[in-house]
Amino acid sequence: MQAASRESYKVAAERLDAYVRGAEPSAVATTADDILSVADLLRREPRLRRALSDPARSGADRSGLLGEMLRGKIGAESLDLLASLVSGRWSAPSELLDGVERLGVEALLASADKAGDLGEVEDELFRFGQVVAGQSALSNALADPIAPVGQRAALARELLAGKARPITVRLVEAALGGFGGRSFTGALTRLVELAADRRDRQVAYVTVAAPLSDEEERRLGARLSEMYGREVSVKQTVDPEVLGGVSVRVGSDLYDGTVLRRLNETRNALAKR
């Protein structure tokens, strides 16, 4: 987002935090569903996106238009949060859509946090991403841009039935819709990171040839926390092709100590002789 859009989003996000402090988790989840349903509407209706982000119209005019359309169709709290969004300045209609989507996702995460489930939701999102990545047919089916989102969401719900919390399932549906304009895989990754961030944690993606023991994972997490000055959530992927060692990615930082990397470096050095 550009600066004006970021400021408008920040105002609405602060309003969301204030609302969440005095609300029950179930009420926050309902509000999140309302906001995400409006995001779906904006995605389908580009003319509405333009009208609600038109800089030639006053913020009061835009929030009034939103109220005329949605009053009585979504909760009062949802409408209030959305009105605070659309009354701000937006650099582009697409950025308003991103802001509405992000606010709905943050409301879902806040609901899970209040219920004490956010760590589990974070892990469920990551594990589902791992399952999908490990099965090419499933990955293709869920990421297929031609298949309707509703059809792909039904498949995801079937796969997650009894295995994940309702908030996790709803977040997966947001990822299938292309959260933030990302691919399904990219959207899932971003959701994992947003969940960790709400718990004031950094995500470390760790790739190993064989699973780390609980103690090894704990020690690695503690070392990374020292390095980054923040608690670290370790997400482990097992890939026998790395042969041995550990690869760790935290943000844009990559620490690759795998046997595969060393073999590749040796092979490249020999090829240059």
C-alpha cells in the first residue's frame, strides 16, 4: 500500500483493536465474516470499488454510500469498521479492497487470539500448506484459477473437516480467494506470518533431511530468538533431498547449511577449473 492507504488502514485497524478488547471471540468472528463478505462484493464489483475510494467524493459521502447499501445486512460493528475504512484516503481502488480483506483477516486472527487458539490456528495453516505442497494433484486443484472459488473452498472444507478449527478453515477460504492478490500458496504463507506477528513472533522456515527432535527445535528457536530479539515460531519442513544439515529462512535472511548446498558449491567450483 502507498502512504495514504496505509494511514487509512491504520485508523481502521486501531478501531478494530479497540472493539476486540470488549467483545466475545464469537462476536469478533461474526464481524470478520461480515467484513470478508464485503471484500468478496468489492472484488466482484469494480465500479463499487471505484465509488468507495473516489478522492473526488468526501469521506462522509463514501461512508454514507456504504451505509445505504449495507445497513441491516451486516452487523453494526462491522459497518462501523468498514465506514472508518472507506472514509479514509485510498491511493487506488485495489488498495481499498486489500484493506477490507486485511481487516477481515485480522479480525479472524483476533477472534482466535481471544479464544486462546491463535497458536494452533497458525500451526494448522502451516501444516495444511505442507500437505498441499506434498501432493501435486491436490495443489493443482486448489490453485486452479479457472475453477470457481466456491468449488475449491468446498474441497478444502472437506479435507479439513474435523482436523482444523473453524477459524483456520475460514482463513484457508480467504487464501483460496487470493488474499492480497497472492497465489494460494503465497496467501497461506502470509496468513501464517500474520498469525505469528499477532503473537509478536517471527517465523523461521526450517528445512531438514530428517525431523528435528523437540529439544533440537527448542534450541534452534532459542538461538534464533537471541539473534532477532524476538520470539521465533519454527516451522519445520522435511526434505530428504537436502541430504543433511539445516536450512533456515527468516524473512529475507537465508542460512543454508545443508549438505546439498555444499555439494552444489563443490560441483560449481570444479566446473570452473
